[in-house]
Amino acid sequence: MGTDHAFAELGLAPDATEREVKAAWRRLASQWHPDRNASAGASARMQRINQAFDEIRRAGFHAAATADVDTPGATPDHAPDGFDDDQPGTASGAAGTERRRRPLRRKLRMTLEEAAAGCIKVVQGRFTDTCAACAGAGHQVLGGNCARCGGSGAMPKRAFFGWPTGATECEACLGGGIARQPCAACSGRGKTAPRGYKIKVRIPHGVRDGDLLHVDGSRVGAEGPPADLEIRVEVAEHAFFRLDDDGTIRCEMPVDGFAWIANRQIQVPTVAGFHTLRLSRDRLTYRLEGEGFPVQRRGPRGDHLVTLVPIFPQQLSTDQQILLDQLSATGSGAGGEALDERLRAWNRGLRAWERSL
């Protein structure tokens, strides 16, 4: 419970002093303790009163009204590599009733290929739950005056030679003056022993980095978590691909320059695997329709754009130089005139320009 709720449970204003808080606790505990009150709801009310007092005490008197204290509940103990720790849930209600828990929050990392095709991921972790016997307080109220302080809630402080120098809060009753004992069910911790969970989560195709997926914890069986899961998707940056908002995947790929000139076939990587592509020496950009990323979650896939960067050797071998010389020679006809019309037109223009000088 929050601090505002705790003050309300004790019937106090949020700016109540320490003395007022302890006085209200003693009064309500004396009224609702099961040894003194035989009503059916006395035990549950006593647990709430006890929990409210501890909440205010932990937050600090006077400043408790503005303190931001999490509600106790399912708290993470350990998470495996690749996952972030769970976040706290909401505690079990008093007298064995269970309220709706806040979801456990996880981060799930995956590759761009997994996000494009969809996958099944195993989510596992550990959590601790609130002790139902003591409602997370760690102790149970016995009733009557505290044996150590006689019900005053304070113990005298003594200096050297036994001279009294004031009083300090009684550790046995935490200043409440009413006898209590550590909870036997949780050994005073207020939480149960850690328990693990492991479930398989089906990730739909087309999820993006930052998407939030919800898993209903009530449908995953006994091995699942005690609450729903909120999974934040993290898609790892890819070494080759860049994803656009419209589902287009772009890839800039170096290719052997001689294979490009020769119109050879090459293998182009896509999120679904390799795709065979026939090169054309007059093109450097190719669009592979339907080979990209889903435009929307569970929707059709976009296109894959690959841009080729022809790579030629910086230093030609002797055989390569001979072959290039032979290839260059085939580009001219009789008299050294270029065979290609584009080169002939360029050469005619050069000669006309030269004559005009």
C-alpha cells in the first residue's frame, strides 16, 4: 500500500506526526486484535493496520506523505542472461484474497530476421511473493504490552556509569508498545522463498523495436509467472540491413566488378535467406518485391532494395592486364573507330569542338 493509503488506514492526515501515528496504531491494534475482537474481519483489519504502520515508518515520519514507495509484491530475485529483471507486482490481499497484480515487465531481444518472420521465445526468471501469513509485514501482532518496554514503546538510553540520557525506540515492538513476534511462515522476511517460472511466448511477425507485447499470465499454466507479462521488444541493429518505416529493407552490397560487367548471377542476402539475382551491367540498384519487412504487424512484407558497389582490383595481375588490353581492342573497328554509337557521337563532337578553336 502507498503512504497516503497507510495514513488513511490509521485514520490520520498525511502530515500526522510520529507521536500521532504511534498513538493511532496502539488504539486501533487494541481495538482490532483477534484476541480482543471476535469479529470475522478482525484478523484482516489487524494485518492492514500493522502494514500501514510499517509503511509509514519505512517512508519516514513527517516526509512520508510525499515518499514514493512501491507496493510490496512479486519481486525479482534473478533473471537469466539476455533478459532484464522483472518489476514488482501487487501484493496479495489480506485473509487469503488476491487482488489483480501489476504486470511483470521484461525486455526481450531478437534479431531483425526473427522480428520479420515471427518466432517463439522462452522467457524465464525468478520472483518472490508477499507472505500471505503476515501480509508482508514480517511479523504477527500478539496483543498485550511489549515485554521488553512494558508497552511504552521506548527504552531508556544510558551513558557511562549507568546514568540515564534519554530514551530510544524499542526494537522489539518498533515503538508501538504492543507485543509482536517474527512471522514463522517467512522467518520475518515478509516474502516467500524465490520461485522460478518459464514460459514460451509466440512473437508475431512484424514486431518493431520498442513494441510492447502483453501475455496473459492466467493462461500459461502452473509454471508461468504469478501475473501478466509486459514484454518490451528490442530488435538488434543489423550488420547488413537498414529498415525503413514503410517496411523497405535497404542493403548496400559490394560485388566483383568483373562479375557485374559479365552479367553474372550472385546471391543477395535478405531477411528470409539468400536470393539469386541476375546482374545487369547497366543497373546498380535492384528491387526485390515482397522480400522486405512486414509493413504492419502480421501484415504483408515490403520490398528489399539492394544497391551494388562494383569493386575492381587496385592492382591488376599480368593476365588481367593482357585480357583487358584484348577487350579494349575489341571496342574499335577498322581504322580505330569506336563501335558503340555513344562513343562515335562523343568523338564527332570532340573533333567539331577542336576545329572551332
